[in-house]
Amino acid sequence: MFTLVGDPVTAVGQDIGGQNRTNLYRVDGRFIELTTDLESREEAETLVASFDAAVPQWTGFWDLADDRVAGWKVTAFVMRDKQAFASQGLIPIRVPDFPYGYALNDSVWIMAQPSQYYTRHLMLHEGAHSLAFHCFGGAGPTWFMEGTAELLSTHSGQGQQTKSIGIPNDKADVPYWGRFTKMSQVRAESTIPSIGKVMQYPPTLSGDVESYTFSWAAASMFAAYPEYRDVFREAANRGRETSLTFNRQFRQRLAKDWPIVQARWRLLTHDFDFGFDWDQQQVAISIQDPLWDGKPIKFTVEADRGWQSPGVRVPSGVKVRVRASGQVTLAQEPKPWISEPEGVTIQYVVGRPLGQLIACVLPNQTPRQDELPTIDVQTIGNQSVVDVAAHSWLLFKVNDAVGDLGDNGGSFEVTIEP
Ligand SMILES: [Zn+2]
């Protein structure tokens, strides 16, 4: 797959930390030429193989013909001792100081991290910027630039098995990555940014994990829903534009859907976590959902899906009586866990019994403010009355961790009536 250039870049290696003589060396791949002082040459080779495995997935994601990257090759520097690279003139003076990584045209610089995953993630992140510069002439405003780079760099596996564009299943797979940890902190502080605020992040973030996290979440959402995906991908072609023009056009193309975008964003930022799976978590709501006329509606709530709607919007000032029955299965091992709508009180998830039927009153209009109010989630169980203050969607799900839905089965029968 790649050839090794075994010679040190310099004639003599650098002395790092006195005793350890460490050479800069080069590993050459198809889309990347890596110069590094990593202790493990195996890690360096894996980085190169990972990058070469990711690029075809990226061109697939952007729907780019192969010839668009035919002559593209990134000159990459993964550095333990930044000074060693600087002193050899490998970091141009116009590259600003950076805590994690930096991309300039076809060159990228990355600081080696305490985990191989995170070093690889940052290398892919900067490489995704470089691809955008090469193919689109720019990477768009901050949220789009960082969001897409995070989308393309969040991966599983390594080397030739690298699978780009995924949501990690397990914290142990992505040491030092920290995006979901940051998101749960922000959630706990009740300072979740609106999608509007995310889209107006300032141009220089310089390692601000919170902004990277929410930019990534936004990119993940726009790439996941079929009705946004094309608009999102096509926006990349306007990577050169100012953020004002870029954002205005982006919003115009989704103008009809924007209240839905805002509502789905609220749900996503409430729930996004390890094991989140868009096939289970897309929320079927529409601005065309009719206002509920008060006739009883019977519907099912599946145990293996995220928030589910009975298909109507509930007018303001209505008290909704909800009744539920049935059984769901929440795990298969060591034996099937059965739950009724009240849930099983031997295990709790997000403060409520596992398997409990819960509801979310999600207003049709998202307040115009930078930080979103906490989402209103309520216990339903066998029956309950929900007060709807403003025009809202009334959504239901079976309480479980988002990463644990795969082994769930069955559904509750739910009826709503005034
Ligand atoms: Zn970046």
C-alpha cells in the first residue's frame, strides 16, 4: 500500500530529553506523506494507512469524482517535539500557534496526543480541511468547516479497517476525544446552544472543544436526514463564501423546514451520546402535521426507536390524557428483560426507570435565544395527563440509553384523548 522512506529527514537525529535520540522520519502513502518523530514507526504507518483508507470514503461522502483527488497529496507532520520541526524550517512562519492541529492548503501539522485514536482523529480532521481547500477552494464558515471535519474524522477501526463518519459506540474506543463528555457538561449547565448560535461561531476556535462538539452534532444531523443531506453536501461547493452569505443561502434552501430543524436540534442535543444511531433516532415530525382535533388517537411506541409522534400537533392549553399498555423487551442477555409502561425500578436510565413510557412536550416554535431552555420530558407510565401550554408536538419513547436500543423489541399501545 505504501513505501517507507527509511532515511531520517535530517542527517542526524535530534536529541530529545537528553537520552532518547529521536529521528524525524517519513512514511509515504497514496494521499499523504507523513513526517514524524513518533516513537512507534508502526503507529506512523498505521496513520498513513488510515488516511489512505479514509479519503475514498470522504470523496464518496462529498460525491466527488475520483479525478478530483487524483493529484492531491497532503504533506503531514505529526509532532511530539514541535521545536524539532520548527528548527528545521518545517513549520512556516505564517502558521499560527496551535494547540492541536493546523491545516494550510495541502500541508497539515498535528500535535501527537496521549492516545493513538486522538492523534489519528486530529490528522484526519486537518486532512478533511485540506481536502475542502483543494476541492472547494475553502471550507465554509466555522460551524461547517469544523463540523464537516469532525464528521469525516470521527472514526472506528484503524489502518485499512478505518471506517470514517461514525458515532462512537463506546468511550473506551475513543480515548481523549471527549466530545460527548463536553456535551453532557453543557447539558448539565443548561447552556445548550441553539442551532442559530452554532452557525454563528466566530472564525477562530483554537481548540475550543465545545464549539467543535456542537459543530459536529449539527453536521451529523444535516448529513443524517435525507431531506437535508443534499443541501448540506452541496453547500460545500460554496466553501469560499463569507459566513454571512453561506449561512443565508443554507437557511434559505431549508427555510420551509427550519422550525423542524430547530426542533430536531433540541432533541439531538438532549440525547446525543455513545451508540446513538440515526437509523433509530430520526424524528418523524413535520410542519404539515395537522393540529389535533381532540378525537382519541391510538398508536404504538416501538421500544427500539427514539422519539415517536402520533402524527399531530397539540394546540395550546390542551390537557392530554395518555393511557398505555403492553410489554416491551429491553435486553436479551442473560435472559429477556420484560417491561410494562411503568418501567422496571431495578435499573434507572437518565433518572427514570428503564423501560418506562416517557413523553416530551416539544413546542412547534423554538424560542429565539442563544441558549435553549431545558427540554420538557415527563413520566407517563400506565397513564398520565400532560399539560400542553404552547402549540407542541407530543413525542413518546421507551426510556433506555440511546446506545442500548439495538436489543430492544416490542411496543406499547398508547392512546391520547382530551
Ligand atoms: Zn479544524
